[in-house]
Amino acid sequence: MTGERPIRVAVADDQAIVRDGLVTLLGLLPDMEVVGEASDGEEAVALAVTEKPDVLLMDLRMPVLDGAAATARVAAEAPGTAVLVLTTYADDASIVGALRAGARGYLTKDAGRTELAAAVRAVASGQSTFAPEVGARIVGSLTAAAPAGPDAAGALLTRFPSLTRREAEVLALVADGLSNAEIAGALFVSVATVKTHINAIFAKLAVRDRAQAITLVRA
């Protein structure tokens, strides 16, 4: 996009003072053009559909429709718009929810002007970008899942053929002692999805709880 036209950016945040600050900051950058702003998730989706910005800065905690749900709709209804999450929250659930919804980047609101501008340019060019602390959490989740690995899941599928591949992966991580939240982070799914898989595993293996499941796996 460099040397052709400005990167078209939209801003979605329910706090007017934050929104105004971002619009002003981005408007000062010579290679960017702010094409709209939204104060809730529904407005963000409508803005993406009508204005088709290259990048949409998305807060996660917004009224009417939260940022993760809005991101999923933007991905479906305005696939040419890359969502860059800009939020106060950097917990595993927020990160996983945003990435599963289709966000291409994730920054926290303590990011500086240079970091924000670089992130906008990166996602506009098709790259993914994450704040250092977010990247560390993602790597940590993957590292936590490493002991299970694909071989462990494959071995469990051989032993328990009634399981699906995903259920075997979840069971392997349960056997490694990971909590539901840690499993969700490792597999980039929601905690609710993990609970659904675990309930299915318990039913298929005829066990009552995690302890019985782990005992069965280690038998």
C-alpha cells in the first residue's frame, strides 16, 4: 500500500475521549486516513460494511455488541477489513476470544504512537502483530501444551477410538494437569468449548470426573 494511497482506518471505542485521541493521532500520520468512528460493536460492523476501511481498531469491551462478536461479524461481512484489537485487557480469555473471532492483531492501550502506527501498517499489509505481553502469553500457552503433543493425542485415539481428534487433544492436556482455561489458551478455543469437549469425553469413557479420566489415561 505504500506509495499508492493512504491506509484507510476506522476506530471503534465506546469512550469518546479515547476515540477522539486515536482519530487525532492517526490523522496526523501522512500514510493514514481516518474514514469513520463507532461507539459500540454494532456501529463498528456497520462502519466496516459501508466504509470498507483497510484496518478497524476495535475495543473489546463495548455496549450493544462486544468487540469479539463484532470482530467475527466484520470477518464475515467485511472480509477486506483487518481488525486490530486495541484494548485494556490482556488476559488469556480476551486474547483467545479475539483471535478466534478473526482479529489480525492485538495491542493494549498502553501502546505508544510508534507501536500503534507500526501495527496498523502491519495488519494492513496482511501481517499479524501482537503486543509483547500478548505474544508472550500465546507462546506460553503453546509451551504449556507441548508435553501432550500430537503423538499423545494420536495414542489416545488408538486407545479410545470413540473420541474425536479434538477430544483426544483435550484429554491429553487434561492428563498433563492443565486447567480448562489453560487448555482453552493452548488450543485457541473458548473455555465453554473445552467444557463441552470434557463432558463428551466423560460420557464416552464412562468416567465421572477429571481424576477418573486421568487414572484411565495413565493405566
